[in-house]
Amino acid sequence: MSDSQREPHISERKPGRSFSDPRRPLGEDVIARADPLGGDPEQGVYGRDDPHPHYAHGVADRARCVAVLRKAEELMGSNNPSGDTEDGRRRALELAAGRCGVKLAEYYAIRDTDDEIQALEAAVMNSAENHQTKL
């Protein structure tokens, strides 16, 4: 079997890549399963209140969350900040949100109502913690 046909070993996974298939970006499947018409097109128009927090999130909402998680994993992978403590993981999310142009409160609002984003965040944080214990 040639090198291009072999399956990548799990240890070859780089930050920001999928846990199941390191050749794919992290969260690509989560974004693909998003509701293409999700969200309220009139949200915030004419001073309207935000919709119910369990309103379906669309592609843009999930893409923002996935971008924050990708950047946070990249930051923790370079040990800046370290992912071995809860404070370090929280700081990585804060820095990543800022670099992605997403308000942290917005990230948390979407994450708190989306089970797939919660699962992806847990996987990223567990990976960062495990990566630090191996060093």
C-alpha cells in the first residue's frame, strides 16, 4: 500500500484536524449537518428580541463555533496557553474567540443549546488535556 493510500495514525493528527479522519478539518461534519435555513432571518431587526434559545442554529452559527474550537486547539497545541489546566483551556477559548471575531458570550449562547458543538468542545478539551499529560 502506498503512503497516499494508508490510513493516518491517530498520533499524526494535527491541531484543527478531525479526530476521526485527520485529513479533514475539525468540525466539518458538524457544519455540514447544520440547518441551512436555521436561525431567524429577522433577528435583531427593528429591535426584536432574540428568539427562544433552542431555536435551530444555522450554518453560520455552527461555523463560528467550530472556528473558535479550531483556533483554541491550535493555541493549546502550541502550549500558548497550556491546555493542562481549566484556566488554560478557558483562556484558549477567550483568545480564540477574539481572534475569530466572535464574542465569547455569543459562542457560549450557541454552544449551550447545541449538543454537537458541546460534544466537539469536550473532545477538543479532552485532547488538549491528554496532549499535555503526554509531554
